[in-house]
Amino acid sequence: MYRKIIVAIALGGIEKGEKILRKAASLLDDGGEIIALNVIEDVPSYVAIELPANTVEDAMQDSRDKLQALLTTTGVTATVEIANGPPAKAIISTAESHGADLIIVASHVPDFSNYFIGATADRVVRHAKCSVLVERQKI
């Protein structure tokens, strides 16, 4: 059904990542590609000054290692990509740069702040130029 799928995985919800990776594999055309994406959010400069110089690089390598382990666990073949910046913007930008025809994101049970700020999945759905599948969490 899809030739290039971006699977946005938050490492805080690795079990959701496993589920959406398997979903992506089931929707992928023969010869298609899955890109497992994790986004490291920017650290505000007033915080970054107190952190060791290589904190972001270490976080990116840790994310890469955890995604590789997840791919091994699921048996899904995918390319690992780590981005830096605001999550929704990074997910959309990655999808556009790769010419993706589907983005898969997991949702969470919204809390009060989501009504004022909006969740990453909400932003991706509103601004992506390709189809977006939101894997809902069962309550």
C-alpha cells in the first residue's frame, strides 16, 4: 500500500514503537522502505550551558542504539534516523525530505495541557503533506 513510511518513535513509549513498527511492516509495499525516526528535542540555551558539551550527541547515539535494538526485537527492516528540534516539525521535515507517502505516530491519552498547546500527533496531522496514521492507545 505504501512505498515509504516514516515511523516516529518516542523512546519513552517503546512498547508503542514496537506496535507501530509492526503496523508499518504490514502496510509496506514490496521493495518499500521504513524509516524509524526519533527526535531529540532542543535543549534551551539556559539549560545547555550547565550540561556537558556532548550531551546532545550522546542522546542521539543512545537513541540510535535503542532504535536498532527495537528493530532487532521486532524483526522489522528499517533505516534508523535521528533528528534534532521540535518533534512535529522534525517529523514533517523528514517525511518531506524522503518523499514519504505515510507517517505513523502513536498517540497518548491527552491531558489538560494538550487542549491548550496540542500534542505532536495533532501538529503532524494538521501540517503533513502526506497521509498520517495515528495509532490510538486503548484506554
